[in-house]
Amino acid sequence: MTTHDEARYDPDARNVLGGELRPCSARPLTGFFRNACCETGPEDLGLHTVCAVMTAEFLAFSRRSGNDLSTPRAEFGFPGLKPGDRWCVCAPRWKEALDAGVAPPVVLEATHEETLAIVPLGVLKDFALEG
């Protein structure tokens, strides 16, 4: 079994607070690179950088917006998400949810600094959960 550090895409990745990017979720396994972190790279066109804690409202919003995160998809090894699960969501989708009044809470220590190109730190802090 690899450790978190061995599975890192970018070992120097920083979070929105300027510290080391922390894991978001290993169960379910999240991240664009499926390494538990909201890391990003040139191939991540969706900018999957926000470590969000799922809510029923956000999951319903995402489904209505064309990205059903609730339904399991065995062919992709995707278990389907439920309220309380942590997941690396696309920064633009999180911003859309914010504008619609259904933004889920975020874990700042596990949210990649690239998110700040889409959402200001002050706004993220308004939705922050601890660790």
C-alpha cells in the first residue's frame, strides 16, 4: 500500500491558506488523480480543486446541472456520494452552487490554491469546516 506522499501528483501542492495540501478523502477515493487529494494539473480541465463536504442540496443541484454524483457507477469504480462525504469538486461548479445558494461546506486545508482563481479566500472561509 502506498503512503499519501508516494501517491502525490505534486508533492509541493499548496492549499488556499498557503500550507501543505492535505488529503480530502480516501473513502470514497477522490481527486482528479484519484489520490485522495484535490490536486490539479494541465489535464484537469474542470479544476477539481475544492474539497467539499456533500450536502443533499448540493448533490441535487449537481444532478440538475448534469453531473449526477449520487448514483453509483460501477464501471468507473464510483460508489456514488451521500451527504457527509468529502469530494474534490470543480471550482467553477462550486461557484455556480454558491451563486444558486447551495454551496457545500469546504475543507480549506484540503482545497488547492488554484481555487483562488475562481473563488476569493474570504468567500471560502465563510463556508469553511475544520480539518
